[in-house]
Amino acid sequence: MTCGSVDDGKSTLIGRLLFECGAVPEDELAALHEDSRRHGTQRGEPDYALLVDGLSAEREQGITIDVAYRYFAGPERSYIVADTPGHEQYTRNLATAASRAELALLLVDARKGIVTQTRRHLHIASLFGVGRAVLLVNKMDAADYSEAAFRPLEAEFSRLADRHGIEAIAIPVSALKGENLTSPSSRMGWYHGPTLLSFLETVPPPESADTPFRMPVQWVNRAGFRGFCGTIAGGFVSPGSEVRILPGGQKSIVSRVVTMDGELETAKAGQAVALVLADEVDCTRGSVIAAAYAPPEVADQFEVDLVWMDEEPLLPGRSYLLKLGAATVGATITELKHQVDIDSGQHVAARTLELNGIAVASVSLDRPLPFAPYLESRELGGFILIDRISNATSGAGMIRFALRRSHNIRWQHLEVSRDAHAAIKNQRAKVVWFTGLSAAGKSTIANIVERKLLALGKHTFLLDGDNLRHGLNRDLGFTDADRVENIRRAGEVARLMADAGLIVLCAFISPFRAERRMIRQLLPPGEFIEVFVDVPLKEAEKRDPKGLYRKARAGQLPSFTGIDSPYEVPEQAEIRIDTTSLSAEEAAELVVEAVLR
Ligand code: ADX
């Protein structure tokens, strides 16, 4: 991968390299340079090489591509360059390229030196397991080809790379004049190291580690024969190989290895195959077929490195979709351990993670998955997080290790069932969730509903935002992250009360769709009733029973819902109450009917 900031000369460098290696005709080179001068590293560069067909694989992983791939050939080897735009917000492209790269070329302007971008690129490269980096100190022609301009940058880069455990060298070049790219520069006699190309030609290829066989199952073929299809992530497989299917752990033997071009005696990492097994096993999309003698571990909690690439910040406690290998599961970040300050390399505390943020975090999955630490396997250790509402790829992560926190905690079987708890109360458990702006009337209506249900002999309990914030949630404020946690806890409590057979009435602003949906999913179908207590902001402000809107407008109450903190209107509420046309009594009557239905 090549990385550089706008105007560091990335396009010129790649163009020149392609030209000197015969991949671009000379008359196009001038146009290329002109183009890169005009557009910096923006998109829309001329397309002077082929696109690699790995693209479809990345689409599969849900990563949007904005990376240009280019081919060129040296005397010994041929190369694919993944060209990533250098703007700050392009972490996503950078991550995509880094997750496939073995070597990073980092470009800096000799006159500007190492900048935040360079540190960010190096950091991300190291996170994604890129083991080698070359600092190309470019525009040496504009720095009098002077050794004094080069050496301090070389020393600084070497220190940085050391800190990341990356092998590094620095080469003084002029991309424009073609100095030290493919032939040694006569203008920099003081430099005795390799040219860029001679370095690329001699750098050892990535070790194809001697890993045991592993294949994430992408899909199960049922036409003709039952074959488990996927791309081999590590090791070899042959008919007769003993395998284990994870996460279940069943054993079997491979009877056939089938490809588009017929059956194989052996297949190895990188090949797409369909495996036919000797036994009927429980194996679906997302399972991993692995060598029986060394199956990967299975876990549901991990410590991970995270790179955030969404405009919407990461909120711990919110449920995202996590894709690892071919499996997709629900997941939450349970703890942000620290964020990494790119400039200083220091660890800083963080409650949320913004666009381009990098952090170490704990993640908890809805169910256990087979995995490997990222440093052992990119395929079984690298994952992406997807926003459930927008479907955007919000983050990329790398598993460091499994957390065994919940390892010794199992579900304790309860003798008295959920249904029995409800039956003895002569009712069906329900969670009635009132959501809406402050002063909409949630608590008022919920109170009337509870009184009416009590009169009908029902067993109820009312959880109210203001009250919970005096006890259980006393440590939480009104930031987005705190509201997510507030609702997560309230939802868990409501679920427990429903388990006890109660009709639970919950009155919380609960401004976010994602959390309301999460609670819905905690409960059996039909037990969650979402009641949208709808009031125009203007009307709520007019009522203002606690004087909070007035304070918020006066700037004395920051992050007030509806004023400077969002409220996401429900899309599929079971009941919508228009508080401008219904009285609280009438509204309560509607809710009671729905509860008893
Ligand atoms: S929620 O957003 O996390 O669901 P919750 O329902 O628990 O909020 O608490 C809302 C109550 O806290 C409001 O009824 C109001 O009395 C009080 N409050 C204090 N500050 C704020 C604020 N900044 N935004 C909203 N409500 C606030």
C-alpha cells in the first residue's frame, strides 16, 4: 500500500514507477503528473492499470472500496499497488488496503517531514499486521538533494517504526525526477542504501506460516451433493483429512475436495473449494472447518483493536452487527479501555469513539464464534462492525485475545419457569415502553395505565427514567453514550421483571431507535409494546412543567432532548398517542386495551 497526504507526490511516484517499469507510456506520464498536481491525491486519477479481482471479496466483507489497484513488473517480481487516498476521513480505504498489504510505502515531503498523517498511516498499518514500511522522503530535488534534510526524518521514522514493531527503512527520492526509484541517484552520492525497486525486489516474501487447516464456511451447497463452500484461510486439506466443525466441535473426515475445475488431491490457503464430509454434521454459514488436531478457540468476549470509520460515533452498550470470517452476530462494545492519541502515541480515556478514532476495547458477542488472534490469522481475527440501522460499515477490528470473564458463568437453570410466574398472576408478561420527548406525558399516562391495570387485578410495576436516575443509573448523565447505557440497564431490568411475570410499564425518553429495538429483541414476540407519546416540540416547550426547556434554551442545560440532543421518532410503534388530540385518560385506555389483548 502507498500512503501520503495530499500533495506529497503519491500519484507522481506511482506514475513514475509504473513508467520506469514500462507499465505507462512516456507521453501519459506528463499528463499524470499534471493531473496529480491539479487534483492532489483525490479520486479521478487516470486509470493506468488493471483492477484486481479481489474487489468482490471485499464487497463480501461489506467494505466499500475506494482504493485503486495498479499492477507493475520489476525484473524479478510483479506488484500490485493499492493506492489509498490520503485525506483524513479516508481511514476506511486505508484500513481496507492495510488489511491486504504486506508492505507500506509512506510518502513524505522532504521539506515538511513526518506529519500526523504519516503517524496515522503507520499506526493503522501496524494494527492491520503490515510488517514492513518504507519511508519515501520525496521532493529531494526541492531540498537541494541534501543529506541534512533526509537524516533527521530517517531517524524519527526509525524510532516510530520501532515502537510499532515494524521493520523500516527510509529512502530519499524524487518522484518527479525519478531519483532512487529504479536506478541509484547520481545526485545523492551520500546515500548508499537501496533504490525503491531494488528494495522491493529483495524484501523477503511474507512467510506462509505453517498453520493448521482452517476454512470459514461461506455457504452450503445442496445441489447434487452437500458441499461446504469457502476460501481456505490457512493450511492444507485433502480427502481423508480429519476435521472438526466449530463452534459445535463435531468431528468428521473430508471425503472430497471439489472445485470449479474438478476434484483435488490437496487444496491450500487462498483456494476456493467445496468440502464434502463423511458424516452428517451441524455446519452452516459462519461455521469453521478446521484440522481436528488443532482447532481454533471458540469465545464470545474479546479484547480488540478498533478503528472507527463512521461519522456516527461508536457508543459502548449499543448493539452492532459483527462480521468475522463468514459469520455475522450481534455484538456490543462493553468497554473502551483507551483511545490512542496518534500524535503522541499516548493512551487517553474515552467514552465514545469518533470518526478515525483508534482504540483498544472489549467486545461481547451474542453467541460464541471460532476465532484466532489477528496476528495469527487475518481471516479469523479481523472483523467489521456494521450499524444495524444504517447498514454502514462503521468500524474494523482486530482480535487480540479472548476474555475469559464469563468463562465460568453458565446460565443457571430456574425450576419455576417464566410462564409459571405469569400464569399464577393470571396474566401474560408484557413490557410497555413509553417513548417521547420530555414533558410529552409519558409518566402521566403510564401512571394512569398502572392504576387501571391494578384495578383489574393485574400485577404491574412502573419504571420511570427520573426515578431510576436516582439509584441504579445515578452515575449516568445525558451524553449519547450515557443515554445508551441508561436504556440498556432499564431494558435489562424490565426483562427481568417480565421474567417474573409482571406487566412492566417503562417511561423513558429513550431517544434512539437502536436501543428501543434492542429491548424489543430481548423479549419474546408480542411481549413488547412500544408506545410513542407524540408531542410537537413547541407544545412540550409550552407545557415545560419542570422549567427544563427554558433552562435549555437559556444555555444552562446542555444536551437537552429536542433542543441540542436528537430524538429519533419511532417507525413501528404499536401505539402512537397524539397528545394534542387525546386526553391522558383516553390515551391510557388505548394502552390498557392493547395490554389485555
Ligand atoms: S433518556 O434520554 O436517557 O431516556 P430519561 O428518560 O432517563 O432520559 O430521563 C429524562 C429526564 O431527565 C427528563 O424527564 C428530565 O426530567 C431529566 N433531564 C435532565 N437533563 C436532561 C437532558 N439534558 N435531556 C433530557 N432530559 C433531561
